[in-house]
Amino acid sequence: MATWRFRPKRIDEDGDVADEFFDEVLPDSSSSIDEHHKPLPRFEVKYSTRPAKIKKQMMSHEGKIQLRVEHQGRLRWI
């Protein structure tokens, strides 16, 4: 059986799995924002996620690598 190497995955409180999660940092609402000079959105890494527990990996018929992840005591394929 082949084993693939991948970046460690993270899981959030909703059970979503990704390489990284980000939170949008909203601008200070007390300053007046001109419609023509809106600041660009800013994001920061969300540190409240935890490492995902990968139980198994396999390749689907379409050639996509799928991971079996444990979340809240349940296993699911991602």
C-alpha cells in the first residue's frame, strides 16, 4: 500500500479541515472610512484550531487523495 506525504492538516471547531485557517481583522470602526479609500482586508492566522487526527489515506477512482479524519469521536472522509 502506498503512503503519501502531505502537509499536516488542522481542524476547527466546526470540523472543517485545511492546511491553515485565517480570521479577518476588521478596521477600527471609529475612524471615518472614505468609500474611495477603503483599507484592504487584513487576515491573521487562527490559532484556536488543532492538528487533525488522520486515521487513513486512500486514492479515489478519480485520482484524488482522500484522508479519513477523526472529529468529536466520529470518522469521516475529506
